[in-house]
Amino acid sequence: MTMIIEEADKAVIDFLNRILHADKDKMKIIKTTKTDRGWTAEAEVFEESGFIKSLGLPTRVQDRNIYTVTLDGNLEVISYEQVGRKGDME
């Protein structure tokens, strides 16, 4: 079962990297749960501050965002959503 959890975690990180263009080194899986249909994982992602970026200002400010990603039994992404956000300093 451990290997499958690791594969689910890797699928989530790879997906978020493709979709968000965020650095994999600034992502981590917080929790992974086996469900009847597959897997659900929560991931913490540090991304450039959208607000500061929209102002065109150079910054090291990072937003700490939490995403929930749902995978089917074949580790294909069914859904994802941002469920939390907190501004942090890098």
C-alpha cells in the first residue's frame, strides 16, 4: 500500500506543477487518503503573490496555498480546488 500512496502523491505533485507552474521544491503533500473511488490529497504550494505580481512589483512574497486533488483508481486527476490561502514571507 505504501508504494501506491507514494505514486498518488507523485501524481498530485506532477499535476500541480503542470497546472500552476509552481516549483516542485515549494510543494508538499499534507495528507493523502484512500477513498472508495481512488485518492484524495491535500497539498501545500508556495506561489508568487498574485496581488504583488499584479502590481508589477518585484517581491519575494509567497502565498501559501492549500489545494485538494482527487484522483481515480488509475491515479488520473478527477478534480482539484484551492481550499486555503495565506500570505507568507519567503
